[in-house]
Amino acid sequence: MRLDKYLKVSRLIKRRTVANEACDHEHVTVNGRPAKAAYEVKLGDLVEMRFGQRLVRVEVLSVQEHAAKADAAAMYREV
């Protein structure tokens, strides 16, 4: 699954277009490298997102095309 779609489905970012822009401006890194929106997310990837002074680090636990609001938090683990 594409990185921008993963960020939206897992509800880490509210909209896919916002996730796409965050990737374009290099606010999102995967495994320590800046990642484009088209990056294919895999299990075990370490995703970091910078929002101003805030840094969010998560490890990918599952990749699902659709997730209910209650299940979205199970897709990742905060590191």
C-alpha cells in the first residue's frame, strides 16, 4: 500500500492529500530516509512524521486496505 494511503487509513493523518503534501515536503521518513507518497509500506517499517516541533514515530504492524476507527490504532505501534 502507498505511504500516503497508509497514513490516511491508519488515521495518523486525516486526509490523503495532506499526507501527500507532508511526503512532498519531506516531513515523513521511512527507516531513516525521506519517503515519497508512492513508497510501498511493508510490515516492520519505522515511519517518522514531523509536525512543527512534534515528532511522531510508529512501527507498521499491519497493512489493511480499509480499517474501522476502532481498528485503525492496531495498524501501528508508537515507538
